[in-house]
Amino acid sequence: MSGSPSRVYVARLAGLPVYDPNGDQVGKVRDVVAMMRQGDQPPRVLGLVVEVFTRRRIFLPMTRVTSVDVGHVITTGLLNMRRFEQRTTEVLVLGELLDRTVTIADGATAVVFDMAMEQWRTRDWLLTKVAVREGSKRFRSRGQTHVLDWSDVSGFTQVEEGQGATHILAAFESMRAADLAGVLHDLSAKRRNEIAVALNDERLADVLEELPEDIQVEILAGLDTERAADVLEEMSPDDAADLIAELPTETAERLLTLMEPEEAEDVRRLLTYEERTAGGLMTSEPVILPVDATVAEALARVRNADLSPALAAMIYVCRPPLETPTGRFIGIGHIQRLLREPPSELVSAVLDTDLDGLRPDDSLQTVSKYLATYNLVAAPVLDDEGRLIGAVTVDDVLDHLLPDDWREHDHAEQEGDHDAS
């Protein structure tokens, strides 16, 4: 492994691109897998958890890593594409060891904020150094930092109550919500909840929307009731409704009562529809504009970074009121068409008014056929009076067409334990 630095700090590996010998990127580093050893022997680094472009996390043994350098990792090109499954003898360095409270010299306590691994003459990689920050008695003051030998630190094998999450979140700060959800999914329930508590409401809401429902419920149950209500308010109404539907009736009602009335009203309305219908699939917050809006105003609205690509692909023009349920629905504006029009043009002049909207009781099959027939990524849902009550997007349709556990498993024939050889 010539050209590699003699010491690599693990937190700096998070998110690094992984390349094959031809220079093609095959994925990104998500964690480091190590095996604890007896006594004060440094743990052996077994390999890396790499996320490939299908969002599957695979195991890359260190024996197949040819270079670990500033800004990238290079492999031999031989990748086992089976999904990574953590063994009981293994530990995830970023996910489980960062933020641990450990004991250092003279019995003082400190918090781990990074670790370093080094390759020995045996070609094995070992976790040899621990970067810690001591607690400070001074108000609002940060304690001293030290880089210590593994043998000078103890406490990694003890079960810790209330492990923090500051440094793991710093390592994953730039990660997309879907990718962070993947990281949380692979951790223990205890560690997941510790990290969830440390996220701000908006970030946690985005991450929850990318997790399986059973883990959503587990994380929500770990929050105090008022915080849980705040997080639900930050979620899109349709995702919040799906999550609340999984909760015990008494818990669901208590959370809805604590939510802002307008937010709760949207969720309550969505809960009245059957799950696998247009009403159960739709969001009540599409991009709605009045008939006198201009193309420039429409494009400004869809630039909102909080909109999903499917929601941003279409605007809906209605008579007042402009919140669902709206006044009379006029038509839809395709963003691709609007991009070709002068900014001062009225959107009402370039609307598609020929499509009949979906009805809230239309089945999932009907919704799927509608989107496929008209080559749409979103569609309006109208009530019997011709008012817009929401919009169905293709991502929500796919979410219900795929198996319930699609977020957790790859194709069955590709499942299996990773090979550490």
C-alpha cells in the first residue's frame, strides 16, 4: 500500500469517494469496521462500509484497499456486492465509538471525537490512536484535547448510558437525509435514538421520512411528546399521516393535539382516506398559484430546496383560496413548458387544462395507470366540487408498489453475510 499515509484519522474518511484501479468511482465510505481484541491490544480494522450507487452498503475488506490518501480510497477493483451485515464481534467506529465517554490518565474522563488507524509491518490495519476531549469545569469552556495511544484509554467495552452524538453528526454533516437514514438503520436501537435526539427538528423530520415505519415509530417513541409533535410538524403532511397511523390511537391523538392546529388539520384530513388510494397517497401541500401569477413567480416557487423533484415538476393553478381544499381547480403547469416561456407570461396562458384529475377514492392501480398513461411524475387530486385537495407524486406510488421492507433489504438472491477475507 505504497503512497498511503502512515496514520489515517477515521472521521476524515466519512463520505470519501472510493475508486477502482481505472479511476471510476464505485461508492463512498460510510464507516470503518473493526474487531475488538483482548486486553489493551489495539482493535484490528477489518474493512470499510462502502455505499455503492444503488444505495446498498457493502463490505470492503482492507486487504482489497490499495491506497488510503487525502480525498479518496482506491481498491483492487474486486468488490463483493452482498449487503453488509454487522457481526456480533464487530464494531462500527464512526457509528458506535465516536462520542463515547472513556477513562484516561489519573482516572479522568473524556469524550472520543476521532480515532486513527495505522498499517503495521504485518500489513494489518490497527486502531492505534484515540483523540479525546476532556471535560472542562469552566462554564461554556471546551476542555483540552489529547491524542492518546489505545492502551492509555479504557472504557470501550463497557455499556454506556446516554452516549452523545456531537462528533458523529459532525462527521456526517454534509450527508443527505436518505444517506444518514441508511447509517441510522444499520445501528443499534439505542445508538439510533441517541443520534435522533441530537438532530434538530427539521433534519430529523427529513431523516424519518427515509426510514422504515417500524424504525420511525421506535425513534418517535424515544422523544418526549412535545418534541415528537414538533418533528411531525416539520414532516410533509402525507408522511406525518402515515407515521401517525402506525401509532396507538391514544398516542396519535395526543400528538395531534400538541401540533399546530393548521398542521394537525392537514394530517387529520389525510387520515380519513384509505391508505392505498389517491387520497391516502397524496400530499396536501403542492405548489398552488392564482390565475394571475406569472411564469417568473412559478419558477421562483419551485426553486424551493424543500420540494421533492416530483413536487417541483408541476404547479397547480386554482381560484382562491389557495390552500387545500382550494377554490375551483383550473389546470396544471409543467415546469419544462414554463422554462420555455417569457418570465412575464401569465401561467394561465400555458396551462394544461385537458387532464381530468384523480379522485381521492381512486385505487393505487388507477393512480399508477394514470401517471404511466400521461407520462407524469405528479397528478392533481380533486374532490366532487372540482377543488384541488392534494397531489400524488410518483415516489409515493412507488413506495406503496414496492414490498413493505424495500428500504431494509436488497434482492433476496443478493443477500448474505460479508466476506472479511
